[in-house]
Amino acid sequence: MKRSILLLLVLCCLLWAGPCSAQSYEVTEAELTRLETIFQKLESCNSELMKDLAALQTELELYMSEIAKARQDLAAAKSSLERANISLAQYEKEMKRKVRVVRQQRNVAWMVAGGLAAWGLGK
């Protein structure tokens, strides 16, 4: 990969130097072959990179859809938790009310038992 970039830079330097000067240059067959080889390598690298990019984009789309699903699941779980907390709070209130009623009934029962005991001893 580094070699391809270096070759691309050399090619760019060669091409950049050409239009800036008024002189004409001749390219030998060997140089032309070398430049064509470099160009083919660059095209090959570009093709591979484009394939990798397409694969990564597909993978990214998959992960983004998984994230969206996870967010939906999280929202549903939060909603369920809120409903459970509300239900638990209602249950707690009801249990406190039942405990209060049972205490009152117990106290009344003790008072009746005490009254009956006092009445029985007083006879």
C-alpha cells in the first residue's frame, strides 16, 4: 500500500512537471512500460479498496440497523420498567392499607377481649 502511494506520488510529479514547462519530453519505451505497470497497480489497488469500501458500507448498514433495533428494545424495556414501577407502587399502597386494617382489627379484638375479661372478672 505504501509502495502504491509512493508510485502514485512519483507519477504525479512526473505529470505535474510536464505541463508547467515549455519543453517537450520524450518517453522511452521502458519508461512508458514502467508507467503503465504503475497505473495498472494503482487501478488494481483502487479496485480492491472499492470492494473493501462496499463491504464496509454493507457492514456499517447492518450495524446501524442493529443499533436501531437495540434502541427500540431499550425503549420497550424502559416502558415496561416504568409500568412495573407504577404497579409496584400501587401494590405497596394496597399492602400498607391492608396492614393498617389488620392492625385496627387486631386492636379492636384486643379491646373486646380485654373488655370481656374485665366483665368476666367483675361478675
